[in-house]
Amino acid sequence: WYRNLRLPVRFNTVVEALIDSGASALIEVSPHPGLTVAMTAAVEGKDASEQVAVLGSLRRDDGGLDRFLTSVAEAHVHGIPVDWSRRFEGTDARRVDLPTYAFQRRHYWLEPARPAGDLTATGVGAVEHPLLSAVLSLAGGRGTAFSGRISLTAQPWLRDHAVFDRVLLPATAFAELLLAAGGELGCGTVEELTLEAPLVLTEGDDVALELLVGADDGDGRRAVEVHSRTLAPAGAGGDVEVGEWVRHAGGVLSAEPSPRADAVHALAGEAWPPQGAEPVDVAAMYDHLADAGFGYGPVFQGVVAAWRRGEETFCEVALGGDAAADAAAFGVHPALLDASFHALLDGLISETDGDGVPLPFALNGVRVLRSGATSLRVALTPAPEGHGCALVAADEAGRAVLEVDALVLRPLDAAGLGAAGEAGGDGLFRHAWVELPREAAEEWEGQCAVLGAGLDLAPDATHHHNLTTLVEAIEQGVEIPDAVLVAVPDPAAAHDGARGDAAVRAHEDVTALLAFLQTWLRADAVGDAQLVLVTRGAMAAAHGESPDAACAALWGLVRSAQSEHPGRFVLVDLEAGVASPEVDWAAVLACGEPQVAVRGGKL
């Protein structure tokens, strides 16, 4: 007892010696593990956790045969030989082969409690609609947000709706979006829909849609806004560059029942085509629309027949092919409803006097009474009080399908559409080096000076060892030069082994250049002279070039300095291996650009 209590036990030393001797497991045989913590610390200290297992045998209050066999099994799975036959003597136990092929190919990993990417746990619900996919109830009773994603790849039928060679999301698609959102919220009528900006769709880009539907105002009405932003692919990682949100439409959803169902039934009861109506040449109509700027493709050329009677327009419209197969997923397919207006548009084109083409601006009182229609009989009549026209539609069996209390059209010209297409498109801009027209050398008549080594200019340029000698020369009466050129990084600087690392060079060169720029700005003697900093290979100005990371960092620093001190600094990047005398410096300085790359003699 004395020795055990008073003399060094050297337990850790012994454990480390066992590890060094190649032990694969350390097993504490005791009523309760008390030394496994110390053994584990010793194993981790020797960085041998993968080679040496630390195990116990029994535990306090768990010291029966089951606990002991569990510990033996733990040792077994760590590779320690166990003679299991002793355990099963006198029983019918026998060894069996494991299953082979099926066992090897089946995964037994535990499944997560909820699948990755499952947004339902965050409160986002699914919407079964071709243009919308998710719905989220906003906190604080502020309403509901619907979202979707559209593209010319996912919805190729949209390519057939073009105006002035630009693909637009039709106004009828906006109406369908509001109808779908209203259907989810028990507001089946689009009381008001006003289009504020066209949604231009471009090939290769996805567009995120968002409908913000406000809370019920107490009378069953909800305000709604429609926004979009472009999602442009950013790289192989699957991320996207996101443009700015653009508001395209605003409106009001209502739970009011249809007040005009009788009008639809009246249409069904009238002779078809209506008496006194004059037929319209549909082929000539679409030629006329195309000449005006409407680029309707096959899906949107849905007018089968049309007639006019005074200010009234009647038509039969139908979907074909894939569009007809998809009609059941919509309240009313946007291409079918859009075709209902075409005969009206044709009649209005001559009234615009060349000031653009008429496009839907507002749709009020839109109600779908029967969804999934593939063909319609449509009547367009002047709306009460002269606000646009009213539309009623029925199917061939005379059943009510659709009502629009008022459709208002306004002209849109190509210039306005182009501006709308550019709105919110900043994410699509990219950097490009543009060749500059060459200025004659004699147009720049200023005086040049060169600091340090690395640049050889014409003999009329003065050379100075550094900024200090330039300042001294100016103070002694030398004329202040208009431009002072200096090569960065300094080619005469010492280069040790670490300089081969781009990160080390970037830190050192940027720090040195920052100090030099600050000194230059403090030098009152140089006046307003421009400091022209010359790099080599800092920019990828030509196809296939790979910029030097350290030199590129210098450009980043000087660009910041240029924003703080406009006109004081100029950046010029030369090709690696091109001698400075081969550069037309007069043209470089005459171009007036703050950042210039010289490639193959071109600026």
C-alpha cells in the first residue's frame, strides 16, 4: 500500500511502451472502467487512435454476462480474435455464410429524419401549377408569397409569343398567375390587374417569379404584386448570379362571385356565327399582325375563325398539339386566352398611327368558370363606360368558361420594349477589353519622365533614379513633367526564394506600392503630373491569357486610388516579353484612358 500510494506508478510510461511495442488494443478488466480515460489520452498523445483500441469489460450497475459479452463483441469488431465456440458449447448454434451479391449491393445507412432539401419543414408548401411551385404564409398576418421559375427551356411554348423580336411573358400568363394564387386562397376573381413593365425572356436564362398576396382586407379582397428577377448560371458549381427584382404588375384578388354568368349563357344561346357578322380572313390577319411587330408562333396562332359586327368581334380559338395536352393544368391556358384578343388587336393596329403596337395593359374582372378548356367561342364587346372591351367565352357545348369585365390595351413601341428588357439586367453585364482608335503621336505634346529601371523610352524622356531625385530636380528648376512612368513591381527589387509564391509577392508588392502612392500624393513638387504605372501580364486582355495574380492585385489597389484621386493615376499593362521601346507611348498617353492594355501594338 505504501509503495502504491507514495512511489511513482509510471502508468502512462507503461501504456506508451505498450503502444510502441505494437499493441492493437488496451482492455481494462475491472468492475468499472477507471483507467480507460488515461489510456485514451496516451493513445491520442501518440497519434495512434486508428491503430489502438481502448476498451473496458464491465460497468458499475451493469456487470452481468450480457455486459461482458457486449464488451467481448466490441473487442471482436476491433479485430481482436475471440473463440466464440466456448460461448455456444452445448447449443445448436452453428456458423453460416453471409449473403453475397445482394448483401454487397444493398446500402444499410440510416435515413435522415427528413430528406435534404425538403422545404416543407420550413413552412413552404407545394403548388401544383405549371408556372408556380411553392407557397409560403408570411409572418404577422402580412399575407402569402407564391414563387415559381420559368424559362424558354422549361416552358418552350413561350417562345411563340414575341413582340419586336423579343419574347414576352403574355399578359394572359400574368392573369393565370393571379388566378392560380387566388384559387389557393379562396379568391377566384382577378378584380384588377395592371401591367407595369413587360417581362422579357431570353434564351438560356431562368427567371424567378414571386407573387406577394396581401392579407384579406375584411371584404374578401387581397392586394397582389408580381415581381421577377433573372437567374444567370455562374459556373459549374451550380450557383447562380441573381439580378435585381423588377415589379411587373399589381392588382387585386376578390372572393366575389361572378356577376356576369348570364352574359356567357346568352352567348351560348345566340346563333353561331352571330347574325350580321362579317368573316375575317385569319391568314391575312396574322400576316398583318406580323408586319406590325407581333411574332406569334404556332402555339399562339390559335384563331380558327373570326367575325366582326360593328364594334363587336367574335372568334373561335383552339389549342393544338402539346399545348392542348397541357391545358388541364391551367385555369385557362395563356395561349388560348391570348388568341382570344388577336382579332381585336388586328382591328386596332391601324388606329395606332405607327406609334407602337397595342398590348394588354389592364384586365379587370377575370373569372374562370370552367378550367382546362382547349377551345373557345369568344365575344368581345365594348365595356361599359367606354373602358376597353368585355370578353365572354363558352365552349362548343355552350357551357360558360371565362369572363373578363374589361380589357384595356395601350400601344408599346420597340424602344420602350428594349428599355424594359434591360431593366434589372445588371447581372448580365461583363467586362470586355475594347480596342481604341489610334491617336497620332504628335497629338500628345507633353513632357515625360521615367522613374527607376525597367522602362526605356525615347531620348527626350528624362530618367530619374527614384521619386526623391525627381523632386530634387524639380526643386532645382527642372520643368514638372506631364506624365511620370514607373514599372511596377520594381524590377530591381531583391527576389528571394519566397518570391516565387504568388500570395507572398502580392502582399509584398501591394504594401510597397501603397507606400509609394501615398508618398507621391504628398509630394507637392510634382503638382498635377500623372503617375503612369506600367505592369506586365496583370490583365487577361486577350483571348487565352492568364493574368499574374500578384500583378493583378496591384491593379486592384490602383483602381481604388483612381476612384479617390481622379486623373492622378494611369494603369498600363504590357505583354510579357515586349520591350518598352516598341510601345507607342505617345498614343498611350494621348488616348486619355485611365486603364490601358497594349497587345500586338493595339490599345
